[in-house]
Amino acid sequence: MLVGTEEAFRAVASRDARFDGCFIHAVRSTGIYCRPSCPARTPKRTNSVFFATAAAAQAAGFRACRRCLPDAVPGSPEWNLRADLAGRAMRLITDGVVDRCGVRGLADQLGYSERHLTRALTAELGAGPLGLARAHRAHSARILIETTAISFSDVAFAAGFSSLRQFNDTMREVFGTTPTEMRSRAQRRNDAPSGAGTVPLRLPFRAPCDASGVLRFLSQRALAGLEEAGPDHYTRSLRLPYGTGVATLRPQDKYVACTLQLTDLRDLGSAVTRLRRLLDLDADPIAVREVLGADPVLRTSIARTPGVRVPGSVDGLEILIRAVIGQQISVAAARKTTERLVTDLGEPLPHAQGSVTTLFPTAEVLAERALEALPGPRRRAETVRDVAAAVAEGRLALHPGRDEAELRHELEQIRGIGPWTSSYVAMRVLGAPDVLLIGDLALRRGAEALGLSEDPAVIQEHARRWSPWSSYAGVLLWEAAVAPPQLQRAS
């Protein structure tokens, strides 16, 4: 957990929503576990017990509160902040790796034995890979029960359960109710179940959250066919483990409204996890503000952009290819070049939605045809080809469970990739919170606009006070580079 026992109890007593997702509060006298902000009466201190995850509470015999729905909270910011085995494993478990590949597949991707992985996760999080994956399956099943009209057998299959009986038993054990009762309550709340392949969602976050800022960043780089952006929404195609999808995101005051069109509902959990990472919805804005707001250089910027978020990723290969193409050229030029690549080599979306008609090219296609399709310097096209070949052949893995130092090293061994590109990939694909792109021209201009300096050495020295949130400081510097002069310097 990110907090100690006494701090956790104070958060529960004050119903502090900032801690939702950071830990689980369970009550011995009722056998129920809740989010810290649950409106129920605060129990006696002696009856309270705290867990790092919902899975740990379930393993200890507690069931989820029906009132506060503790599974429907932002994820812990700890998984991005910590780069140890537990943190990297949690990123992959929430992406559904255990359901698709089993514990052995998870262990192989992390580079450890099954025994060591299970022992480490149980010691750190109170539950092993199977227990953590089971909690994630239950959460996905609850969403499908409450937001769609599909049969419970299809819900069980889509959520990753091996049988309808296992599904029913798990839902009763975790939520203390049956799937039928859950759907009836949802209908009484006037929730309109959707069609079989359409899932409406509310993606929660810790307030404040500048989700609109992330969407603005994505809109400026949106590729025709792959993405479509408007003043209040962002839509893009998704390549997922079992099929494809299209997601539309609309920021609201207390959540991000999301509509998912999926060809296979088994991809629900993975799609939600990737979209949350894209918008950095699990960040801790209070911790970021406390560090960055203490610096006079950033004080006005952090006040003007409360809840700053770092744009993430739904596809590691896509981010790496964009980064390679975008080296040393403008955002507009990179966008135009990458659009041509998507138009020529992208795969048609099976069920196009409006102007979103295309999937980003696969590694195999890029490895074979990048040289002929990519305009501009041949060296850049060769780097794209080499990167794609490494991914296609399994020599380079681009998933959020990678160790940051190892991934950077592997990337920089490829000709044409330097520290800026490897850092950019670490920040967006791994969600690394303490990356500062010193080599980025726009970032240096932003630093100068805020009265710091454009000298990389000066920025690097000053940036020590921004750790461990340098990635968020970088976003503020990017924004300062394009802000009107009257808003740039601190008052």
C-alpha cells in the first residue's frame, strides 16, 4: 500500500476519496470490504483491516460492498510509480495476460519462474497471480452484467471464466449477490443495457483530472483513418488480443465517458486497461501537485492545469514507430508522414465507425514494406523496418510489464534510436513518471518561456526537484511552449 495503517484509518474516517484504489478497507464484523470513501458508518478501529488489493481481501474471505462498489475505482498509482516485479506484474494482469496465457505466460513475459512470481506477489499484494486475475475477471463481468443485455453465459465467457458455474460462484462470493439481482438493480437505476458488442462505461479518476489536456495532445497528433477528434471527444481504433474495437472518449466532471465497440467481448478488460493508461487515469494528482507546486518555476503552471496527466499508449509498437518518425521534425510533419504509412499499410477495420476505418499496421507488414511506403530519409525508414522486424521476430517486447532500464537498453541497440526515443517510449508505453525529455526542443522552449533556461544542463540540474514526477513537469513545459506570452511566466 501507499499508506500506513494509521493513515489508512484516518482516510476511512474522513471518507477521503483521494485514497480510493490505493488500498482496500475491510470490516471484520460485517465481512465486507469497501473503498476508503464508502459512506457507510466508520467501524471501530479494532474491526478494520487493510489490504493492498481487492484480491487480497477476497482471499481473506471478505466480499465487496454493494453500496460503494470498491472494484469501480481508479487503479492504484503505485503500479506506475514502482518498477519492481509486483508493479510490472500488475500492469500485465490487468491487461488480461493471465486469462490469455496463464501464470506461466505471465512469468515468461516478466522473466521469472512461476514459483518465484507467485511467492513475490503473495508477499507484496496478499494474493498470487490467479487471485489477482480472478478479481479482475469479476470486475469485467460486473460491467457486462450492468451495461449490456447479453446472456450470462456470454458474460462468463467474455470475462474469462471457464464455466457458467465458476462465474456464478465467483460473483456470489465476491459481490454477495447473483448476476440476476445485479442486472435487476442496474435496470432499476434506469441504466439502459446496450447491444451485444457495445459497452458504455464510466472511467473513474482521482480529481482533479485534466483529461481534456490529454485528448488535446492526442488530437494534435491524430492520424486520419486511425483516429478522429473533436472539441469534446476522441475516437480511435484498437487492435486487441482477441479482435478489434473502436473507443470513443468524452471527458466529464467526475469521470470519462467511454463507448466501446468490440468484435469480441473477451477484450473488454484489456480495452479498459489500455484506455485508462492512455489517459493516465490512475495518477495521483495530489502527490504531483505537492512536488511540482513547490517549485516557483512551475507553481503557476500547475495551478493553471490542475490534475495534469501524461499521455500514455494503447499500442507499444505504434508509439515506438511514431517516435522514430517524429525524431527531429515537427509534430505536423510527423503526423503527415505517419498518416501516409497508415493509409498505405494499415489494415481495414472490420466494422468501421464514421471516419475511423483503419488499424495501425502490424509489425510483420512494417518489416516487409516500410522501405517502400515511408517517404523521407532512407535511414529513418530502415530504423522503422528494423524495429518492426525485432518485434515481429520476438526479439523486442513492447508491453507495460517491461523493466524500464532493460527496454531502454534494447531500444538503443537498434541503429537510429537514441536516448530521446527510448525515453519517450518509456514514458508513454511503461507510464514511467520520472522521465524528462531533455533533448526535446519544445520542452526546452517551454522551460525558457517559464523563466528557467533553454540550456539542457541547467534544465537537468533544476529538474532534480521534480522527481519522481518529471514526466508531469515535462507536460507542463510542453504546454508553456505554446501558451500565450501573458500566461507563460509566473506572476
